[in-house]
Amino acid sequence: MIDMKTETWTAVAPVGLIRQKDPNNLEMPFDQLSGFITPSELFYIRSHFPVPQLDPAAFRLSIRGAVWNELSLSYADIRAMHSRTGVATLECAGNSRVFLAPPVPGAQWELGAVGNAEWTGVPLSALLEIAGLADDVCDIVLQGADRGVPKEEPKPPGVISYARSIPRARATEPDVLIAYQMNGRDLTPDHGYPLRAIVPGHYGMSSVKWLTDIVATTRPFQGYWQTSDYGYWDDSEGIPVRRPLAEMKLKSQIARPRVYERLQPSRPYTIFGVAWAGDTDVTEIWISLDGGASWVQGDFVDPIRRHAWRRWKYDWITPAQPGRYTLLARATGADQRTQPDGHNPNFGSYVINHPLPSRSLSPPFELARLQLLEGLPIPSWRAGVSTAVKICCEHLNVANRR
């Protein structure tokens, strides 16, 4: 049972894998996946600018725009209101970017920019009800205290704050939270202390950290992270149009075995992973033991819980024949949709939700990642890494002699 009592945060060093520096962006070592809830110190960290230093005693949350009653609430005001607790999976929209070929710019996430946590806070709908939305409000803009100049082109002309919007209909549903606790403890600075939004079912960029402003607008929000970044190309009567990313797509990932993990022949082995979706429930999980030529059905460890991932497993007898075996996983949703065969280029470097091999990569990739972090040139063999990623059931000679 998670102790939900109020307590101030204590500094706990995150133990994730660094994917970018200044600010730090870290992901969970995905082969460490175990429980239904991701420990806070393993939960991925995605920040666009340095962590702002906010004093909870002086902190104010502003609710303004097309509302009847503008509000300025203290941290204590929020903590005194009726709260709600819910479990939600958050995934960075660029999770698994390293598997794209040819390589694309951005943080080179493997499989660990996703996590499942318990969040406690005040429903956004309760705050909007107090403020009173005008009839013609269409978007609710969530703005954080983090500020800077984005690294991605096209860059805005100066310093801006991080901001995203969600439609009015989604903002007024009771599961969208203005959260102050994660897994039973107050948020840490890396995860948005003192307040952050939690928008279940949406990619993580909608769950704005260090939240200071909630703005009701009567026109669709056209901010940088709503259009230039975190957007995709759609077709409108034959004309390409830019739309903001929102709901997470159906996805499954293998945590164990790792890529190139060596397994003993003819032994029981439990393949283990998770699956999730944004706008449906995951109802089936299928595993391929032969690179997609055939599929067998796996078993879920967890029941359906809307907007939370489901762990799954498949009990396998490893092959007697030495060799390399490519394992894949594919989820099916309650709406009968399944994961696509490949990446949709209209999503650019985002929404990598086709079946992927597991987390660990061959040693050359470790060199490439180090060079990427240090700003050094990446050799030409980097372009072939994604095709070389395979689960390995390669048996050592010593194992075969026993």
C-alpha cells in the first residue's frame, strides 16, 4: 500500500540513462522493468530547459483568459482542495527514436522514455468550474515556469516559456489532474515540483511541468510546441495540414530478454514486457519468435486499467539450435486496431509505435551514443544499427559442451 501522506520531497538521484545533457534528459533502463508502478527514481525525465527554482511559499497558479473569475491560487490553496489519485502511463513522443533509420535529430531514446506512476492532485475540471469558462472557449493552455530558446528549428525570435494546450472537452474530464504528488510523495524538481499537469492518455509533452499558468482561449492555440514541434502532418481533402500530437498510439515493448542477450538452449524462459494505448484499452498481446513470420498469444499480468500500461509475459522454451532469434511483440486494442508494420513518416521523429526489438544494443551503438553526447562525428555504420538489432539466442561453446 502506498502511503499517501503529505511530505516534502527529498533529493533522490535519478538512476536513468542520460540521453541529453543541459538540461538532463534520462530514460529508465528498460530491462529493469518489474512492477506495475515505475519507481520515481527510474521514471524518465524530459526537460526542454533548466529546472526552474520555485519557492512554494511564494508560488501562485494563475487561471485566466476567457473565464468569468480569474484566479490566483497559492500552493497551500491547491493542497487544501479535494484531491484525486489515479494511475497513468506517460510516454515521451520520441520514445524509441534510436530505432529510426536513417538517424534523425533529437534525444536518442531507446525504450525507456515511458513510465507508469500514481499521481495525486486536484482535478483541472474543478479549477475551471470555479473560474467559469466562457461559452466559446475551445482550448486550455498549460504553461510552465521553464523558459529558454528551443534547440529545434524553426526557432522563435526570443526566449519563450514551455506551453501546450488540450481541447476544452478533454480538460474538463475528471481524470486530468493538477498534480503535486507522484507515487505517494511530493513531486521532485525534475518531475515538476511544486505542480504539474497530468493528462492521461496523451503523450508526455501535454503533462506540463512546473505549471504556473492556465489560460482559456477562444481560438486554437498555435504555440511553438503545438505546431512547430510536437506536431505531425495530416491530410485535409488532399492538402497537407499541421496538427498537434495528442493521444498516445497503441504500443508494446519487450523488456526481457535484452537484445543480444545470450540464453541457454532448451531452457524455460519468460519473455516479459508491457503494452499501453492512449484512446483504447489493450486487449491482446502477440509475440513473434521468428522475426514476424508467425505469432503466438501472450498472457497479461495486469487487468485492464484505463490509461495505465499492462504487463505481459510469454513462457518460452529456448530453441535447441544455436543461432540468432528475433523476438517481436504486437498489441491489439479493444477497437481491434493493432500496431503498424512500420513507422509513419508523417510523424517525423515521433510516434515510433511499430513492433521493435528489445532494449540493449550492440557495442558499436554505445560508441555512437557517446559520440552523440560529446558532439563528435558519428561513423557511417551508425545508419545500419537499427537493422542489426536482434534478440540473440546464441549459445556459447562452453554451454554446448555441457
